[in-house]
Amino acid sequence: MTSRQRTLGIEVRPFVDVGDALAGREVTARGVGPDNSLWWLTEDEEEVLHYADAWDTWERFALPRGAPAFHYIQPLPGDDVLLVNARCRYRSDKQHERNAHVYSRDGTWLRELTLGDGIADVQTTADGQVWVSYFDEGVFGNRGWGGDASRVPIGADGLVRFDAMGQRQESGVSMALGLEERIVDCYALNVASEQETWFYSYTDFPLVRMRPGRPSTVWRSPVRGAHVIVVSDTHVLFGGGYEDAHSLQLFTLYDRGHQRLGPVASVVLTDETGRPWRPTWLKGRGAWLHGAEGTRHFRVDLPELMARAAAT
């Protein structure tokens, strides 16, 4: 954070409280769909909960008994739901753990996929693309992956695009970074649409925008260790960092007419009582920031933040 930045306080009321629907159960996976609807997976009964704008009830269905543990949940076209475990063991060159399962909206198991070990995030698009980012163990290998050419980790590129059947697709990641750089740990992913994917990665923490058929854009970031990015054509909001896990820092993408990050403000979000939100979970989807503290969820978009910044 530099001396040019000021502090911008914004009241953000809860979008939804999932407490009654959870009925005391813990959440094992949270997700935001490409339409910005919210998804939860509960423990024990392994029930999926889904909530969208203006709904006065929940969509909910139970998984089959004995379903594996999952860490990520995302919708797929055709009313299917993708559930993914972050870990995946290499067994042989012809057999790996299937760490992703697809279910119908009535809870019927449809198929299983292998998406690799060391998964940091999963975000899908409305047309069925599955973007998977990886932390360092997924890049370099663990749980039997790595060590020789036959065991190259699925996540060796740090960010991989699959189709809805689990088939690997061209992602453009290597071309976006250039030959001299690679993703060691993908700290933040934001799949803004079918035609736009952003990521932010260790070690130099570039902010990268990828769009099919167009050259990628790379910004050098002064923020170290953020775990969320929220993006628009003009601004980026970084969530977290090595110095403060709860910090929110707003930057312009084009400072004084140049392609470089220019600090705008440090953002403090407060609830309806004036108390700062202290979210335990944050996610960026396009221009929207989603967060959860306890059973309460909030969301705010970059246009609102920029309008507040301009007015103060």
C-alpha cells in the first residue's frame, strides 16, 4: 500500500443468510456460478443448496449416500453440478483417482473425472468450460505425481481449461506469460465470462487477462500474496495479501494513460451495523466480490465501488 491510497468505507448489507437452511450443519464447499448465484455443499447429509437473485426459497438436493468429500462446487450446462476434491492420487499411467463427480439436479450421479492434484480453485462458464487453478503441489507434483515424464502433474501449467467431460482444452496460459515465466502457485482466478479469464500467480504476481483470439494483457502488481481478484475493463480489486489477509485494495488498470496499476483506495466494507466485515471466504467473479462470514453472505460490484470512490 502506498501513501497515495486513501481509505474508502462502504456499507454492504448481507445478500443472504444461509443459517436456517444449514440448520446447524457445516459448509464443506462454497461456489459462485457464472450467473453469480451461490452454491453450498453441507456436511453429513451431503445436501447441495443453491440460491439466486430474488428467490424466496432454496433449490436443494441430496447426494447419494457415501459420496466422496468435495471442496469445490460449480454448475454445468443442462442443470448438472460439478463437485471437485482438491486432492488426487496418481495410481498408474492408466489409472488415477477420479476427484471430480458430476450430478444431476435431483442428486443422480452421472460421471466422474480426473482434474489433477493440488487444486486451488474451480470456476465454470455458462457454456461448460471448466477452469482449474493449482497450488504448488499440483504444479510440481505430490501424491505420486511428478518425478518422471510419465507422471507429469495435470496441473503443471498452474491453470488448465477442461470441457464438461473432463477433456483438456487449450488454455493459452503459456503464451500469456511468455517463455521465461511460469505459474508456480495460482493465487487467484477470476473467470469473468466464456471469453475472458484472469489470473494472478506466484512468484512475481503478474495480473493476467486472457481473451481468445486477442493478445493477453499482463500487469506487474505491487500487491503481494492476494488470494482474490475482482476485475473490470478499467479496475481491479485485490483481496488479501501477505501483510493483511482482510485487506481490499482498488487499482486502476491504466494509470495516467499508461498500462500500469495505479492505486485508487484501500476499501473497508461494513455491514448494516457499521461493523467491518471479516470474511472467512472470498471469491471474485467478473466485477463481483462475494464473501461469507459465518452464515451471512455479502456481495458488491466494482461499478458501485468506483462510484463511491468518485463521490468522495
